[in-house]
Amino acid sequence: MKRLLILTIVLFLLVTLAGCTQYDVGGNEVYDTGSYEEEIDNHYDHGHEEEIFDSVAPDQIRFSSVEDFLNAYIIANEGGDITNLVSRWETATEGDIASVTDSINFTSFEEFYLPVDIPDEFELHNIEITEEFVGFAFLHRDDMGSEEAVQDVMRYFRELHFGFARWDVDDYILFDAMMRQSWEQDILIDGKYLFRESELGDHTFHWISNRTRFWLHLPANLDPTGDRSETNELGGISLDDPHAMISFTETTTLNLQDTRAVETMIEELEAARR
């Protein structure tokens, strides 16, 4: 299961290749950092680039459902024990769940982002929370049966990841950092979504909004045996059309400071499971 977290980190912390020219789907150059160059350079000169590209904290908490996360958030804010809601937790030093909760600043959340257009055949496997990252791992319902099945998911790139980073940095700083990490074959769609298709056929979107960096990894078009699927689509969306695939990036924002809104979300999620 550690490999799921590792893949999320690798997908997010792309190899930094500064100075690449960016093109949209039509092959037109669309990106120019000149207007921000001086301010960006000043920001990096003061050491903030290291903060933006810092590696994920070793301490992490995992939940198996959104309801468990939201209930844990309410309880933790009241100083309660969330051990029974956590599916797994890890720490680089000796400590209990309370020390890990403090280490990752669990109760410092203000907004929580949820993907709303995940294909029906995928189910949430876990949510991993660190000091900087929140990652959702979705697996195909046929891959949820065993650890062996999960390893096959990793081998054949059938997992789906959504996540966001909790850095409080201006959008243009984050956007520039995202573009500096891009590769020459990447394309920028609608001036916002950085899109990459790997040689293995999986797809990744990165985008910036509300001082937050988001990413979405869509699986390669493979059947359970590892062979190419006959239909090149996911959830009815063509994997040959990056513009159409943007629909998967849609999210809803939950204000965690609004306790009633959080309780309502929990009620709705629990009702949907019945």
C-alpha cells in the first residue's frame, strides 16, 4: 500500500525542467512568464522554491472513507480521540495517533476539496493526509478484493488519484512552479490545465486554483490482464480528447469551518451508502 502513496508523490513532484516552451492542443505557444519574472526570481532568491518543491512529510494518517475523515475532523477539533476512525497511521518517530495528528496539523484544514466526476466503476480506497498533501486513491471495483489485486493495479496503471497541496502561496507563484516542472511534450489546455500522457498510456492533469495546487491521475486504458482495452474511454469519456477529460477535474469545495455544512455532508454520504 505504500506504493500508492509513493506514486502520488512521484506524480506530483515531477522532474523540474525549467524554461520549457508550452503549447496548447493546437500547437500554439501560450505561456510567457515575463510579466512575473522579477517577482518570481525574488521569491526564489528568498528560498521559497524549496518550500514549494519540498518532499512530503513522513507522518501521515489514512482514512477509508470521506465520512470517517469528516467525523475525525469534528472530533479532533473538540480534542477527542480519532483512533477508531483512522484506518492506518505512520510516523517517522515514536508517538501515538495524537502526536501524528499534531504533526500533520490535521485540525488546520479550512477547505476540503472532493472530486465529483469519478467514473462509477471506481471506488474510494483511501484518503491519505500529510502536512502538505491530501490524496484520494480510487480503485476499480474489480480490484478491491485483495492486496494482490492492488499490486496488479499498480503494475498495470489502473488506479485513479486525485489530490491537492495545502501550501498557502499565491496562484501565480504556484502556476510558475507548475510550468517549471513541465516537460516539452506537455500541453496547457485553456491556459490552466497542464496535461501529460505518458508512454504507458496513463494521463495526468495539474492545475492551480484558490492558492492550492491540484493534480489528477487517470489510469491507462488497460483491461485486467494488462492488455490494451478495445474501447479507448473512461467513464464514457474519450481518452483521445484531453479537452473532454477535463470534466474529471471538477471538484466541490467544503468549508470545514462550517460545522453544519460538514454534518450535512456526512448525513448525505451516509444516506447514499444505504
